[in-house]
Amino acid sequence: RAVEQGVANALNGRLQELQRESEAQAARRHQELLDAMRAWERRQRRDIFTALDQEAARSSAELLRSELQGASLHGHPHATLRHALQHAPEDGLGLEFGVATGTTLRIIAEHGRHSVFGFDSFAGLPERWRLGYEVGTFATDALPDVPGAELVVGLFADTLPGFLAEHAGPVSFLHVDCDLYASTRTVLELVGPRLVEGTVIAFDEYYNFPGWQDHEYRAWAEYVEQTDLRFEYLGLTMDDEQVTVRVTRPPVSAERSKRPVGA
């Protein structure tokens, strides 16, 4: 009986020890949770990057409310891109500007309805874009392998004129992943005369980031004003930056795209 009592006392002591360890661990976890909540709360109040993102989201929401009500909503950028491809005319060229690792170019090529070409210098951004995206961002060490698509390597302004001289026909699908205002403007001015009624354009960074009004969105808005092109919004990614449009009336005159805004 003495042995049984000794075993019981030992077990009871061990249980009490485990209880103390468990309580101490719970207290530590509770404190860690409180610290994390305080850090999160502080970031919500003071983090300037979060504030910039929220400001961009609010201004993008205003654009959606005023102009994009009829657009199809998608939860992932690739869903937005595939939806755009489904609505593009079957005949014509499919051009992507900004290939990087080739992920979206593969989606376009796999669609199998266009002659597909991807344009990129593969040297990264030629100029600073936005916070955190300096010159050279997106540079790649090797060209991506994209079955069904042909790569055109170099700056858009250098490669696109010669390409268009060698490849006739309309552009039925245009993927603008240029990021920068100047690059987007170059593409629109050169490709613009090939846009036709029904051409679908997918912008990869149209809105919903700090400074969105100064880049792809701005280049498109200016081009539309200068050429009297008409379009309808087709789709958008709800919590990202992609917006797609469909041309309902092509540019009235290629020459008009050279006019200053408001002229």
C-alpha cells in the first residue's frame, strides 16, 4: 500500500508540474498574441505603405463605381486574363508587352486562337516605376520557354516598328503589361492603327496601386481622348490591378494620336 501511495504521489506531483508548465505556456502564448495584436494595431495607424495601398484602393473603388459597373468581376488575375481571351476575335495577332518569366504569355499561347508574340527587353524596368520598383526590376537571367509564342527581344520602341512592317493584319488581343506610362504610350501609338472593332486589351497594372493614375491608366485615357477611340470595360480583378477593355470603335486616325491632350 505504501508503494501505491508513493506512485500516486509521484503521479500527482507530475500532473501538477505539467499543469504549471501548461499554464506558463498559455500565459506566454497569450502575451505573444497581445503583442502581435498591438503591433498590428500600430501598423494600421502608422504604416505609410498600408495607408498608400488603402488610398489607392479607395480611388480605384471610385473608378469602379463611376465607370466599371458593367465589367465582369474576377478573383484572380489569370481568371481575368482568360475571360478577356474568350472575348477576343479569333483572327489576328495576339501581342504581349512585358513577358518577364512568361507566365501570362503561356496562358495566351495555350488559348490557341492567335499568332502570339511576346515583347520584352528582359533587362528589367528601363526607369523607376513606383515605390520598390527601381530600374532593372523584373530582369531575367534567361529567356523563358513559351511553346506557341515567339519572343521579340528589345525595347518596344526599337523592335515594334520593324515587327509591324513584317507582320500584317489586325491585332485582336493586346496584353499591356508595360507598367510604365512611357512604355504603354509607345505601344498604343504604334499598335493603335491595328486595333479594330472587337479588339480586346488587357491591362495588367491599370489601377489599385499607389500612383496608378500616372501609368497604364493615364496612357490609355490620353490615347482614347486623342484618337476618338471608343471602348467598353470588359472585366477586372477585384483585389488586384488588372482591367480589360473591348474596342467598340477603333481610332479615327492614326495621325490624331500625335495631338497634345485636349487639342
